[in-house]
Amino acid sequence: MRFRTGGSDKVTIESGGKVGIGTTSPAVKLQVVQTAADWTVGVKNYTANGYGLRIDMSGASGENAALQAYTPTGTGLIVKNNGRVGIGTFVNINAPLTVQSDGGGGAINLIGRQNGAFDESLISFYDNDGTTRKGYIANSGGNMFFSTGNGSENFTILSDGKVGILTTNPSATFSVANTT
């Protein structure tokens, strides 16, 4: 089945159920082809507090957006063609992940998992090939632990405010373990 306007096919529905918009031979269940330098698909609520979703994979420049999910404030989530992701901002995305808070709260919240008696959150840092952990920041039971490449927790902040270097259980306000 084909829908035509202006003497050309605009929508094709094949017998197998594939639908093509802008193409007469869709390769997947829904294929939308845009030949103009414009958004391929737009879903937006144009009311005063509108929001929506846009997808466009055609841009060659890293600054072009491949995916945008708008919020009523005009921000949300963006995935650039170079793979960089912005949350809360559509500008100045100069790292693989850029998160910007609107000032109403923290920019990143890590929700931990329960591991035995404590809830834990963990940020790990790996080498370039992603196989060797080089360090981490952990929160366990309200205590913060910082580890470097040697795998041991080198810096600790307990929930009662005690700080330890080279010890995970500081006994004073500030404790440094003697390792020599």
C-alpha cells in the first residue's frame, strides 16, 4: 500500500508490515528517511510547558544532536553525534558525560545497592581498555572510602567525621597510619 502526494510516494506499507516514510523500500519495521537538512522525527508538545523527543542520526558534526529528550524548561537529555551525553544542558558538552544541575539539587545522585548490612554506592575508575580498576570512591554505611591504583583504601571519612589516611578505621579526628 502506498500513499502519494504531489506525484510521489510519501508512505509505504509493505505486505510484511514494514512501514516506510520517505522511502519505498523500508528495511526495518519503521523507517523514516529525511533528505533535507532538518530533524528526521519530532515529537513535541507545543503548549507553554511542552516537551518531546527528537531523533536525528544524519549529522556529520559532533555538535549535532542525534537524540534529544526535552523537558518543559528546554533542557533534559541530549546525545551528540560524537557520542557525548548531556543531562540538564544542551551546550558546553565537552566530556563523554556532562551533567548540569539547575541549582535546585545535586547534579548526580547514586543510589546504592544493599550488600549485607550496609547500602553501598560505588564509582570505579578503569584503565583505557576497561579491564583493570585503577581506583574507586565508595560509600558504605555512610562512610566514604577512596582507593588508588594499588587497590587499598587510602583515604577514609567516617560518618562521625573522623578522617583516616592509610587506615579504614581512624580512632581520632585525624589519623595517619604509619606504614614504614
